[in-house]
Amino acid sequence: MDKPLKSPPTYLINSVDHALRIAAMLQLEGELTVSEVAERLGVARSTAHRLLAMLVYRDFAVQDDRRLYRAGPVLELAAHSPSVASRLRAAALPHLHRLAGVLDESVNVAVRTGDTVRFIASVECSQSLRVGSREGMVFPAHRTTAGLLLLAELTGEELAAVYPAERYAGRPVERPDLDRLRAELARVRRNGFALNQGRSERGVVALGVPLRAPDGQALAGLSVSMPSGRYHRLRLPALVDALSRAAGAVEADLARSG
């Protein structure tokens, strides 16, 4: 039997960002309820329902007879053949929860695509004053801890290819100073970690280490983020040690799952 033609949702959807975040959650995590989506996005249930209705209309999501939403035909391939990002997220999440508990600060995993990074997992700490979840968000790579870690893996030629002047012809102020960036990336390579003090957001300090595949390739950045008032340079060795231990545990689990 042919499928009936779909009618578009009653309400027009303007929040592309919310819709894309839901699509990423469905792709990476599986089934979700309207309430779960509303809570994750911080929106009303009615708003979450309208967003999901639009994704169903465009085949990014489907709703089953249990009223649960899951990845639709557009995302089906990724849903049935987990990508590196989804495997990485699944391996990292238990360790992120443990690390957030140990440090009592928010922790994240982010991957790089070109000149941007996307946060694929984020666990908030329990403190009232904390850095909020970055999951699903995209930032310029050179302004984030994970981005610096992953850009530091590139050769000089590869780095130049990420930031060609012609790509920024209409927005030159967004292109980093490559000489300065190369010096910063050399420091990251020497240290084995990246320290970001207010670079991506004023009043926030982030510290991170790379997550590597068994062959040594850097897949992502694992980072801890905190209000600047709670950071002191004397904490640096202990924070790097905790991050490195967590990274090793994630890498071991990822290797076993592969």
C-alpha cells in the first residue's frame, strides 16, 4: 500500500538549531520521548512536539506505536551502522559521568570537521555555578580546547588548507592569525594538553587532552570546563592527570568495541 501524503505541521518551525540538535540526538542516542527532548532543549513540551513533527515530516524522524521517536529514513544508515562519532560517544559517556563526579566540573567530548568542532557528548557537574552542556553545539575550532588539540595534529600544509584566505573573503575577522595559531599549536604538542582561558567564552576556563584511536590518530578532544574563579594554575597537574586517565579508559573501551 502506498504511504499517504504527509501534511506539514500546523506551526511553522523557525528554530533550525533546535531541530538539528534533535536530529543529532536521535542519530547518536536512539529513541527519545517528547518530554526528554523538551528537557534536553529547555523548551516547552508543545515546542518539542512541533519540532519533532517537522522532523517526521522531512523523514529525519519516525514515531512508533509506543509514541517514541527514533531516527528516520534520512538518518537510518547512521542509525544502523554506528559512525565513529556515535561509537566514541557511547564509549565516552560512562567515563564522562565518572570524571564529572570526581572533578565536580562539567566535561565534554568534541570532534573536528574542517574549521569547526561539534560537541558530541557533555555531562554537567552538580554545582550551582557551572558551565552548561555544550552537546550538539558547534564552535570555531581555533577558539576551543578540543579544536586546538585536533588542529595541533595537522602538518603546516594541512593547517593552511583548513584556513585558506579565500574561504574568509567575506568575513576576514573570523580567520585566525596563522602565525600566532601555529605557535599556540606547537605549545599544545609539547605539553600534550590544551589550556583555554576565556578563549571561547569569557569567564570560562577549559582544559583538554586528545582521545586517540589504537593507531594513534586523534579522534576527539576530552575537556573539562569551569568558571574561571574556580581555576588555579596549581590545579593544572591534577586536572591533566584526571583527564589523561579518563582518556585512557575511553580509548581502551573504544578499542574493545571495534
